[in-house]
Amino acid sequence: MDLNLTGRNALVTGSTSGIGAGIAIALAREGATVVVHGRSEARAKSVVEQIVEAGGKAHYALGDLGNDDGANAVIEQALGAVKKIDILVNNVGGPVEGKVSFFDTTLGEWADSYNGNALAAVRMIQGLVPAMKARGWGRVIQITSRNAISPHANMPSYGGAKAAMNNFTLGLSKELAFTGVTSNASCLASSIRSNWITSCGILRSTKGGARILKGRRNTYSRIWCGRPSNDWARSTILPTTYATLPVHSAIS
């Protein structure tokens, strides 16, 4: 399948293992040059080597996105390697408090979760998306969670942080309307031997998806839901200019 990513550059945050590494490998397989991000040089190099051995192109950038200096350093490294970023996949983040009661989650853990998930993505968006707007083409994808729309009782700060990401994904799409840059979220369903969801109760199919994915200049936001393996493919498909698959849109 040719998804028309040849010549495009992608930065996938938190991509030295797991879902992030799968997304990076999938994007490279479809022709994009990928910047792998993480905090471990050995793990980042390992993913880069996998991509290169398969015939793809990849670099890596190291740094902590939980603070401004770290995020700026990652952006500087990425742009030093590929000159421009066309596709930003904000995958970095995760729960900070473990599975505990709402009442046992400290205010510090709430703040850390918001910073490590939502604000990490915001830092990268603010650092890279203005240049996408100026060039007239870009794709921004947040990897969120089922917890954002159907939260567990024992992961409160994580669900709240991911819900914030869904919210600003939609707001960002409106800010980017008619610029050629799209803003989407991929909502990761439970991976613990549960039935996967093809769509969620608060989501509905829309007809606008094919328009944005064919690269027209109007921009809508989409919140995807599905099992983990599908997120890799969706994060590959969403940046393309030729995809015609149906999508889902959040409604309030």
C-alpha cells in the first residue's frame, strides 16, 4: 500500500517501545522519514536500527518532554536531523499514580499526570505546528486513551489528562481550519483481554473524514477508538492525503 508519505518527516514522541515504536515503524514502512523519541539512547537506537534494516529512514532525538527545556532540546535535535516536521504524533505519557482510589491520588500526582501527558503534547504542538501552518500542510495526532471518555475508578488523574488531550485536539482543529493542517486523536481501548470497540457510545460516524484525509484545506477533528494494534495503522493512515476510510468525530 502506498500511503503517499514519501518525502514526509514524522516525529513520534515516546517511540522507543510499545505503541510508539509500532507507530514509528509503520510510518517508516510507508515512506516517511521518522524521528524516534525517548530518554534512553540505547532503546532509541534499537528502534532506528529496526527501521533502517527494513529499508526505512530514521533518526532519534532524546529528552524529557515534561519541561520546556527538554521539549525544546528534542525539537532542536529533530529539526537538526530532518530540517522540518510534517507529522507530529504525541504518544508520550502514561499514568503516574498507578491504580489507586480517587481519594488517594495526591494533588502532586494530578499535576504530574497533566504535565507528563497533556502539557508534553502542548509543548510539541507549540514548537512545531506554526511551521506546518506556514508551509500549508501538516498532521498532528494525539494518542489518547479509552480512559479519556470512559474512565476507570482507579486511574483518575490519567483519565483526566487524556480527556484534556481529546478536548484540545478538537479546539486545535478549529484553530487550524483552512490551513492544510489537521488535528486528530487516536483513542486507545483497553488492551487487557477485553472486547475491543469499533466505536464508542459518544462517538458517531461523519461524512467529513474523507474530505480532510484527501487533503482539502478545511479541517475537522476526529477521535478514533479501537484496540491497540489498530492505533499503529490509524496513525499511519491519518497523515496521508489519500486515505478514504470512515472516521469518528467527538460530539458533546
